[in-house]
Amino acid sequence: MEGRTGSGAGASRHNCGRDRRAEPVPGGACRYYGFVDDIVLVEDHTLVAAMRHAHQELGVVLEPSGAAGLAALLTYRERFRGQLIGTILSGGNITVEQMQQWLVP
């Protein structure tokens, strides 16, 4: 999945069912059609890396889904370089055991 996006050169085509040859859009993202420019996918291990980064650099505890935007920014740094980007960081909905496993270097 890593590296696949909704648009751009060499990217997978996602168009919410308007073209039967296109890939289906993951996670019901069609509801956002017209509101977003693109969707990028990240691997699970990059979610944990983003959680660790947020904990070490920002002092916040994120849950995996709450780190997805940061994971995308860290994974595709060059794609977003020089742009003003906003993403939502949320969570803290993890157990003490998960904190020890994922956040402690």
C-alpha cells in the first residue's frame, strides 16, 4: 500500500465509483469527494513511528489513528516540502502496555 495515492503521476486512480476501472476508495472516503485534494495511505509501522515522534518531539501521546496525518507527512516529506500543511493530532487512547511498547525508544 505504501506510496499509493489518490492522484498524481503514477498514482492509483480513485474516483468514488464513477469509473469501473478505478480502484475502490479505502475506508468510505467518497463522502469527502469535493472537499479533499488527495488521499495518501501509510503503513502501520509508520503510524507507530509518528506516535513516537510526537511523544519525543512534541510531548504528546497519540493513538495510532490520531497519528495518521503526521505519519503521512513524515513518510512523504518531499511531496509536502515548502507547503503550509495542517493535520489533526488526536488520541491518548492507548494502554500503559502499548505506551511502553510503542513510545519508549
